Amino acid sequence: MSAPADMFPEIYRYRAQEAGKIRLISGLAAALALSAATAYSVYRTTGSWEDYLSAVTFMQFNMLVFYGAICTARSVTQEKAERTWDLQRLTPLSSLEIAAGKLLGAPVFPWFLFACLLPAAALTLALAPGVYHEFFSRYALGLSIALFAMALGLLASAYDDSGGKGAGHLSGPLVGLACAVLLNSAFRYADSLWLSFSPEIYFYGLQPGPAGSVLFLTASFMAFAAWAFLGARYRIGRDLLEKRRAWRLPAFLFFLAWYITGFEHRFSYNGAPQFAALLLPGLAAYMAAFLSSERREYWRRWLAGESRARRLDDAPAWVKGAAPMLVISAVLYLLYGFAAPGASGRVYPVAALFLLRDLMFLQWCRFSASRRPEMMALACLALAYFLPMLILLPAGMKGPAAAFIPYTDERLGLAANLAGPLAQVLLMGYILRGKIKEVLADK
């Protein structure tokens, strides 16, 4: 066994399972055939080394991102389906060793295919040194996004409680597709950086230039990959009876809000609201709550905790997501809401209240008798947002619509804009409180 396999035995196991001799030979032959076919196609059309490099790296990284995300996203899910997950929990491996072994070992075959295509890309650098800008920018961004996709797939797999059913296997293709779109957008942006009037990064007044912009994005994707990996490791650690920490999700939401605000900061001078700085952390908070299946037995154990510190650490994910989102919305409103034209700045507290309502409704669905409470919550919330937009807005009833969707009406004051979502939050809180009392009283 090699040194990495000695440190993480999971790598050796996946290498034995996924990298058989026939599979490796066929993968190598396919990579060589693709490289030769691409070279012939480019030679007969443009004859440009830049085009050949773009084609090879497009195939190379899209395969790595999509296939790698699928491999890591099914790693824990497949273990649970094959009833081998509990056996791993009995081994002396720590949660870090299990998570790192799956991150590095599950996508061993995609990494092999990536290596098979690497000589074709390196050939362009040797024969056409003028493409080094494109070469290094594509490999820096591609590798960082690939690690992010794999870590995100591992995170989704670690939170999968479907027992290996169909819903658990959907996360891999969804994560892979989303990250493939991100990858190709990053490639297009990197290619444009070396042109005249390039759209360089602008982050809180910092303009690092073309090369600095690529390094900044690479470091950003690596940072988010680390967050996703640590999230998977902590979830696996919870299964291994390691303690949770209350600050992890709030810290990530605050970091994400600060990060997104940096890109939108320059637009604040003309009064434009920075809605993305609230939307993306809100989506992250809802996804964290969606993936954390905390039902009746969990609440009984949580509320009967031994100490206040332990109850804080074990607080439901939607509680740990809603609290920082309310703080983030208040800070954004104080910094940018007053300068926004009309009523657009009021979207910060309005959207935060709608998110709180949605999170409480998700928890209420988990206390119901539904077999798929998360899917029921998504379906009901989709109708709750879609029907008012379909009925009220075309009828010109913008005032009533503001009570049902995150929309602010300039004709209404701040209190009137907040009245609708606040009333729904209070009503949902009252209903959820009654449901919690009923659940705790049920023996």
C-alpha cells in the first residue's frame, strides 16, 4: 500500500473496487481516441493550438467535475444501502480519516481519466508557449471547482438519510450539473480576462488584475471546498458520536454573506440593493435545514439534554440557520437598505421573515405523518409563492401580493410591507409551538 493509502485505507479499498485492469485499459484507450479525434477535428477546422487546448480541457474538467461529484455523492449513500456503514463506524478510523478517504478514493477512476487526458493538454503548452495564460487559468480554476464539486457531493451524501433509495442518488447528478455550469462560466470568464476591456474582479474596492482575478477565484473555490468537506466530516462525526458545534453553520452563513457583499459593494453607491448577499446565504440555510432530518425523537432528546451548552450545540439546523439570517438581513438593511431607491431596500427584512416562515413550516411537516415531509414542504412552499404571482400580480393587486411573496410596494410604508410576512411568521410559530407540545406529550 502507498503512503496515502496507509493514512486513509478507504483509498485502497476504492482503488481495488473501481480501478480494475480492464477498466483502466479501456479508459486509457478511450482517452487516447478522444485526444486524437479532437486533434484531427481542430486541425481540419481552425488549426489553432488554443482551440485544441480549450476542447481538451473542456472534456477533461467537465468529466472530472460531473463524474467525480457522482462518485462522492453516492459514497456514503451506497454504504448505507449495502448495510456496510455501521461496520465502518466500528473501525478505529476517525471521522476525518473516513471523510478524507471517501473524498480522495471514491473518484479514483475520474482522476485516472483526467490523468489520461493530461498529456494532450501539456502538449499544447510545449508546442505553443503562447497559450500558457489559458493553460494555467483553466487548470487552476478547473481543479479548484472539481474539488469543490466532490466535497459538495460528499456533503450531500453524508446528510442522506434515505437509506440508499432513489432520492439519495439524485444529489450526485444535480451537484455535478450545477458545478459543470459553474465550471464553464468560470472558463468563459477566465478567457475574457486576457482581452481588452476585461471584466476584472472587483472585491471591496480591490482590483487584482487578470492573473490576480484567477488566483482570487481559485482561492475562493478552494475555501468553499474546505467548508463543504468540513461539513461532511462533522456530519460523519455526528454519526460517530462526536460532538456538534453550534457556531459552524452560522459562521459559514456570515462568511458567505460577507463574500457575496464584496462583489456587490460597488453597486451600493447608486442605491441598488444587494439581494444576492441575502439570497445565497438564505438558500444555504434552507438546504442545511432540508438535509438535516430532525423529527420527533430528535426533539425529545434535544430538549431533554444534559446541559445548556449541549442543547445549544445540538439545536436543530433550521434554528441555527434562521438566527444568523435575521442578523444578516438587519446588517444589510442598516448598511444598504436606507440608500436603496424607493422600497427596494426593505426586501432584506421581508425576505428574512419569509425564510423564517419557510423553515418553521419545514419543521412542522417533519412532525406530521407524511412519509416524505421535506418534499411535501417544497411542494407547498412552491404553491405558496407561485399562486400569488400568478393571480395577484397580473390583476394589479401589488399591495396584497406583498403579503405573500418577498416583494415590496413603494406605496406602502416599512411597517405595512413587514405586516404580511410578520403575521405569517407569528401564525406559523404559534402552530409549530402547539405541534411541538403535542409531539413532546405523545409517548
